[in-house]
Amino acid sequence: MLFAFPPLPEQQKIAEILSTLDEKMAVIDEQLAQTQELKKGLMQRLLTRGIGHTEFKDSPLGQIPVGWEVRLLDEVAERGSGHTPSKNFPEYYNGGIKWISLADSFRLDNGWIKETKTEISSLGIKNSSATLHPEGTVLLSRDAGVGKSAVMHEDMAVSQHFITWTCNGKLNNWFLYYYLQLQKPLFERIASGSTIKTIGLPFFKKFSVPVPPIAEQEQIAEILTTVDDKIQVLEDKKAQYQTLKRGLMQQLLTGQRRVRVVPAETVLA
């Protein structure tokens, strides 16, 4: 196999350009790791000890601040579920209602869920046990991808593999989302099944959550959302560099784009 090589100075310049991009991405990776570690620590502290508390009490969930409650999740949010409309009726699908299924598992654990692979119709909802959940509803996967969660960006439906909670005035939906994120190791641990691990409904009927005053819930959620926003900015920036690098490699390493190399004697003149 024959290869076409540019002059050595041009090879060196190309390598320098690509190495610079690698260095920038390495810096972003380090910033991402630090920010993700910060988020992990903040979640553990804020969701169990709150903001600025000095007095604590024992509870079924461990020590929590005085002034916080422990409530069954069903008491402070309306639990719901979903269904899969019959695929024998094409009119039940492609009707503009976003429907979250296991195919969307990769979209979870990123705060909002905005897109879905499949849409269903109002007929699909009317003729099945599927339900249209309001914007802001929190969902959790109890089957494949068990423990993954998200917040609905608009009114959506879900398949039977998910459980949902629509919060009332006593529970902030983003506080709940982050608390479910904190409990993900628990969900993964208690899931059972030989083929597909799942969490049965009885578990969620007894699932309790800490309930700080609503203003503190909102403040905690805002802090964690700000950290998530920073993580997203870093991930977007890294993706931009990756795209730039792929494009430059294609152009520079094939000769589609040439690099001008200034002779040393010209620089020293």
C-alpha cells in the first residue's frame, strides 16, 4: 500500500495542530471530572443535610435537619405509569404525542427529556392504559436501565416500563429528580429478575423521601441545576473540539487542506 506524505515540516505542523486540540480536550476532561465530583458531593450533602442547618434529628432515612419531614412519596406526589398501545393499529402511532419507551433510556439521567424515538396519538391513549402526563412530571425506569430518571419537558406518555410522579405543592419536581438520582445505587441493588431486572410496584408504594420546606427544596434544586448546566457547557465544548478534530484530520491528513509552513530563515530575517 502506498501513502502520500507531505514534506516533513508540514507533517510536524499538522501534528502540532492536532496535538493542540488534544490538549484542549484533556483540559476539558479534567474540568468535567472535577465538576462531576463536585456535583456528587453536593447531592450527598444538600439532599440529606440541607443548607445551613446546625440541628439534626433521627429519621427512617437517617439524620435529617430539624424542620424537615419524611413522607411517603405517594403522599406528596401523584404516582402514575404507562402502557404500550397496540401496534396492530397504525392510527395509534405518529400522532404527535411523545411516548417514552426503553428505546429512550439513553436520553435519561440528563435532567429534561425533550425528544422520544416514538410518538403516539390521542387515539392510542384513548384505546389503551397509556396516560398523558403533564410537563414537569418526573419519571423513573423500573426495568432495563433501572433507576434512570428524567423530567418531562412537555406533556408526554410513557410505556409500562416506567413509573411517574406529578408533584403537588409540597414537593418540588427537580428536588425529587435529584433525590432519585442520589438513590440510583439503591434502585440498581434492589432490582431483581433473571432476564430483565425490574423493581416491583410494592417497593414504590413504601418509598419515602425527605421533605424540606418548599423554599429550601427550590434552592437545593437550583444549586444542583446550576452545576448540571456547567457540566453541559463543558460537554458541548468538548463535542465541538471533537467535531473540529475529525474534520481537520480528514482534511489535513489527506491533503484536502494544506498547511503553510514559514521557512526558518524567513522567520529569523
